Amino acid sequence: MNSFREVIAAFGGPAKMAALLNDPTVNDNLVRQWNNRDSIPAEYWSAAVEKAAAASIDGVTLAAFAQFAASRKVGKAAPTEGAAPGADQGARTTARKAA
């Protein structure tokens, strides 16, 4: 497995994963949102790993989840770590005026 989407598919889709997790805070619409974002919140990782093992779904491990999450962060990182384009422009202008 290479993504959270593949994990959800391995469970049989959002509705089946929600049912297998058997958590009152999780329903198929929530798991569908996870699928759309290709992300499973960390607070559900342990339960997903446990339920996957019980259902004989291979490849669902905490290490795999950590790898999926890390690869998502690397792929989304902006050069300025989330700053808006040109956000430091004001600081440069002020520094030139002071010189």
C-alpha cells in the first residue's frame, strides 16, 4: 500500500471501513472525506491497524501510516513554509528605506 486511499479501499471502501472501525464518531461520510483528502487522522490510526489485522488486511501498519503522512507533507510543502507569495516583500522594502 502506498496511500491512505489504498488503505480505505482495502477495507472495502468508506462505508465498510466506518463499520469495521465501530466508532460512534466515524461514519461513511467522514471516511469519504478522509478518502478525498488522502488522509486518516492520527487519532484513528491505532484502531485502523487493529481492525485491519482482525480482518486480515495486510500492509496496514503504524509505520506505513507515518510514511504516508510524511510523504504528503513533503509533497505539499511550500518554499516559504506556508507564507503567502510576497509576504516578506514589506520587510525587504522597509530594510531598503532604512539603509
